[in-house]
Amino acid sequence: MVEEILMRVAIGFLMAAASIAAAAEVTIDKPMTPPAWALLERELLKSSSTAAERFGKKYLDARGYLLHTPRWGTLDGPDDAIETFYNWTLLHALGGSGEVLKIYKKALEGHLLQYKEMRTTKTKLAEDGAYYKEFITQSDWFHTGEGIRAFMFLGLADPHDEMLITRMKRFAGLYMNEDPEAPNYDPVNKVIKSIWTGSKGPMLHKATTYDWVGDPVPGSFHLLHGKQSRRQLVNLNSVYDKMLAHCAEYLDSVGDHPLNLASTGLALNAYMLTGDQKYKNWIMEYVGAWKQRTDANGGNIPTNIGLNGKVGGEYSGKWYKGTYGWNFTIYDGEIDQIAHRNTFEAGSWPGFGNAFLVSQGDAGFVATLRKQMDNLYAQKKVVNGQTMLPQMFGDPRGHKESGREEWYNWTPNLHIPRLTEIYLWSMDRKDLERVPAEGWIGFLEGKDASYPEKALRADLEFVRKQVQEMEEDDTSPDTRLADYLMGFNPAATDALSKLTLGSYLTGNIWTLHARVRYFDPERGRPGLPEDVAALVEKFDADSTTLTLVNTNAGAPREVVVQAGAYGEHQFLSVNDQPLNERTLRVRLKPGAGGRLEFRVKRYAHAPSLKLPWDR
């Protein structure tokens, strides 16, 4: 409340000493003893940054090469090597150290060179290296997306990076037919032509197991797949046949797949970096085609679109077929058992979320995702008091000759992350009914006031354990494959994203959907300024409540608060004072803190990566 924090509000254009403009200003001058969550936030930013810097010193050489044995493949190949740094750019954007961003950029450049030098003999995909024009030659977007997560968030950390802008435009162009060597997209039928795409175009034939697994390399390694312990050294040649058996049924490649919707992240970032409407238009065209086909398919997201643009076009109209599809029940020869591997949501949620963002909140995109969840929940069973949903559809393995088409493989996976994203995008209270009021959602609903402190302490303990793992790690580069060091990444961003930004990030969402974001006007960079802590306490469709604290009792601090991760929202008022801006400059007196209650219009603007003072 205003009377509790004694703030002075001044509306108008102001010029700071560093010539950084802000459209509105608030001064918070009421003393506040820093709450535990505020001190924990500051410690987590510091500890994560310091730990990441230690990781870089131990596991990168002077060239930025990751200290491991490079190999092509989806089990332990190039995507895993760079995925090791998946959240470092986000950590910097949250307020992590500048050194974290420097190390990531060094690792990225080193990675591109390291895997450009790698060669294969058993697959043509990487016979001249894993990268061509600095993008993967061919892979599926389950793996391409994993490897490119930090790059997708680089614009949050450094939107002025000319190399980022050049690459993002080039990479987006690979899916817009701007490169004659990579005709991945058919603009007539509005399909990406294969599950395998990249800088050398689409794969229009069946893949081989070598495409998936790569060449064997001599030596013994700590393998993270299969049945052996990670501490056990295993001769790769002795398990190579098993690795091939893992992918024996992964060979169908032709036609579009919902995983390809994740590629829209490239066009989204190119749009937000340049403002060029062609990127938005392509997203709307491509995701719009997927929406139309899904709606016509009864709300079930097809896992194969034929080259003719028809649902199930490569499988006589069977919408559920295809590698990683609804009916992808296989025998995994590596682990000697049946496995169900349907990834219908892994690309569709990011893609539809991107279209929702660039369309400035077209609810139809969320409605399509909601209908898919409705269809699954219509099939739910309660077994021994536990709700179960089917994870697969089609011909249950063992009944293929019967032509049966049915839901199967009921499990306790209720797709809570997907339902949470639907709610956070729609802000429809009816969508909240299927989301448990626990954890972060419980906190926002006023049911767990202790959550911020618990979540931050848990992430601090994670950092501590990761540092301990690094200190105790006595492996050598010749015994590590690309996926091994992923388990040592010490950067913790989950609690910080939820609590400071009001953002929910799951493993396959590579766009920052957030209520607010912060900028440091003194240092001219994104992220919370030194000593400033923030807590998004609650929000709904029309409001956001935020507490800011200056934990430094001896010096003032300033922070620019932005409505939305990409300035897509608009502040209409703050503490009942008119505002009507997308940013607010907040001056915090030494040791001061207070609550800001914003009225908000969501999706009032096109998303942009421009810094507030560049608009």
C-alpha cells in the first residue's frame, strides 16, 4: 500500500546521469529490513555466477573447447556439449556476473570450431563436421533445440551482439528458404519437410542408425545411457551395437513433425532483434497451418504431416504415426525393453507459445493446446485412487495386424507443466482448476508463504552440491563424452526465474514468458542491479504485485522494471497512480523496500529485445 512505503511518484520524461531515459519514476524510501528471500536471492546470483566461473576454468581450454572427446550422434553428440551451458545467458540476464556471459560466448565459439573439426565415416551428416554455416548440418529439433537453448536467450543478455544478430537472421532463414542449400520449408503446403533438418536442408529418405548414433571412437568412457553406472568406465566398442539398437526403429524421417514447431524460436528472436515483419509473418503462417490441421483433427496434434500438407500424409492418413509420434512404441535394444516415446508436446508448446506472443495474445493458439489436454483428460482413469492419463494412441504393440486404434499406456503423468503454461498464457481461472495449488503456483495463490525461501535454499544447495561434484571429479577429457559434463553445470535459474520475473520455464520452452524483467541503468545492462532483490508476489490477467528491496543499507540503488520479458505488456498504473508505460524507473534509498501494485494490459506491444533506453 502507498501509505506503507511512503513513495513519491513523478510521471514524465527524465534523464539520468548516464543519459539513460525512463518514462516514469518512483522513489521508494521506507526502510525495510531485508527479508530472508531477498538475501537468499542475492546470494544465489553470486554463488551461481562464481560456480559457473569455476566450471569454465576447469572444463574449457584457452580456445573455448570443452574438455571431452567429441563425437557425432544424438546420444552424446554436439547438442549435449553446448547444452552444458543451457541457462548461462539466462543467469546473466537475471543479474548474474558479466564473466558468466563472457565464458558462454567463449564456449560457443569454441564449440562451433571443435565440432566443425570432427569427422565421421559411417554417416554423411558429419563427414565434414557437425556444423555448416555455424548451424547443425541435419538433426531433429528435440536435439537441435536442446543444444540451442542458451543461444535462444542470448538476446536477453546482449541484444547488441552483432554476431548474434547475424547468426539469428541466417538461422531463421534456413527455415524460410532464404538459403538455396537448405530448402527445409515448403511455402505452398506450409510444411517443414522432414524431422531431420538443418544447414544442409531436409532429409528426404529414411535415416540410418549411424545418422542417430555416429561413429564409434576408441577408448573407455563414463556413459550416461544404457544400464551402467556413470562412474563405471566402459569401452565404447563393447556397447556400440547396443547403442545402434537403441535407434533401430527411429528411421522414418520424411514429413513434418510437431518437434519442428520449436524452430519458430529462431524467427521469433530474429523478429525481436530486427523488427522485420517477415519473421512474424512466417511464424503466423507456419504455426497457423499447424493450428488449422490440429483443430480439424479433433484437437489432437498430429505427429506426421505429409509432404502434400495432409495430416498423416506419409502414413495413409494415420495422424498418430511417425518417429517420436503418438504410436512410437518401440523395442529399445540398448536397454532390452519396450519404450514409449511420444514427444507431441515438446515442439508444439514452444511453437504455439511463440505464435501467441507475436500475435499479441491471440487466444486461439492457447485454445488449441487446451483442446489437446481436454482430449487426454476425457480418457482419464482412476486406478487405486490415482488419476492416470493415456500417453499414446494408435496400434498397441503386439496388435499391429489387428488395425486397432486406441488410447494406451496410462501413466500418472498428468502433463502439469503443459497445463501450467496454458494457465499462465490465458490467465483464465478455469485453466487453473487442473493445476495443483502447490509449489510456486501455491505461493501465487496465497497458500504457501514459505515457498520463496524454500525454493531459493534448495537452489543454493544445488549449487553447493554441483561445486562439490566438480571438486571431486577426477575424470579426464579422454574418458568424457559430450553429455557427461552436463551433470556438473552449477548455474541455478529456476527459483530466480519464478520469483523475480514471474516466469515459468520448463525444459523445452526456450522463450521467456514473464510478467516483468529488470535492467540496471547504472551499468547499462539487463538484470537486477547489485544489491537489489525482487519478488513477484502474485498476478492475474490485469495486475502484477511486486516487492523490491535494496539490501544495501549504505548506498542507494536504481532499477528499471519492464512489463514483460520483451516489453510486450503495458503498465497502466502503479499503486493507483496513472502510468501508461512499458517501463518504470525505481529509485531505492539505502536499505529501503516496498510493494508496487501494477495494473497491466497484457500483450499490448509487439515483443522486442531492445533495451529500454534504446527505444
